[in-house]
Amino acid sequence: MGSATRQELISAANEVFSHFGYKKASIEDIARIAGVGKGSVYLHFDSKEALFEAVIRQILTKGILDLEAKVEAATAPDGKLRAFIEERMAQGATLFRFGFDGLPKDVSSLMSIAESVGVVRKVVLEFREREIALLNRIIDEGREASVFHISDTPTIALGLHTVVYGGIAAAHSGGDATRSSYKAVIDILFRGLKAQP
């Protein structure tokens, strides 16, 4: 069984988790949708949890690659930071509107899914660290170019990441007025980053 079958299993698992949720999803259903025997699933994945982790990892990989591409397409550090925020917010809005790539639609956040399956939490945290590292690079580039005037890049990067994720939830649940308020707060943050000491 080659990598194509592994991908078919991940796609089938995504469909089954979406329909039944993690707890009710079965390896038998996943194998049936993938068109293989149950034993074939275990040639690639030790458990249902490992298969769920692969689904989460695939979704998060696409998200981070899209995020990095948007950031790299911008030229100036402040443009890169805006691209990060806008793309992350857009991805978050999609997650809230449609569920993410076929996973259960009633889930309010990626972290709540991850916490329902213990091992997946480490994957979510791994990608979180990758996003924070990207913010660190953007801010350092801005400091070197004298666009951002701050002294503690790691603290600001972590704070911005927290604000962006909080904004995703707030913008989704609060409607247009909340989204406008969130944009105003982001503008204030940008002015603060650019302010001369």
C-alpha cells in the first residue's frame, strides 16, 4: 500500500469524523469509505487517534503554508504583519462558518477539538509555535528596518498571536460591529508598533 492509499484513508477519515464526530467514528466506516479492509488502515495508522491526528496535521499544514505565502507576498514588514493578521482572520472565519475541511461543524475552535483527543493537542501547539515564530521573524525584520520600534520581540509576538486568536472568536460571535471594533484595535496596535520611543 503506497502513499496514495494513506491519503485516501485521511480523506475518508475526514469525512467520517465530520459526519459522526470523533467518538462515534469507527475504523470500519473509514476503511469502507476508503475502499480497503479494516486491517489495511492499521498498516498506516496505529489507532483512530493517530488517524485523527493525521487529519488535523493535514488541515493545519495547509493553513500555515497559505499563511506563510500571504506573508511572503507582502514587501514591507508592516504589510507582512497585516497579511498575517488578515489571512489568519480569514482562515478563522472559514473555520467558524463551515467547520474546518469537513470536521464537525458544531466545534467552536480548533483547540477544543484538539483537547477532546489528547495526542492531537501537541500538533495544535506545534503549529501555534510555528505561527509565533513567523510573527517573531516579521517583527524582527520590522525592527531592523526601523519600521517597528519595540524592544521585546518575543513578548509582542506572543501578545499579537493571542489578540489575533481572540479576535477570531469575537469577530465570529459578535457580528459586524465587533469586526469593525477589532479592526480599530488592530490599527491602534500598528500605531503602537510604529511609534518612536
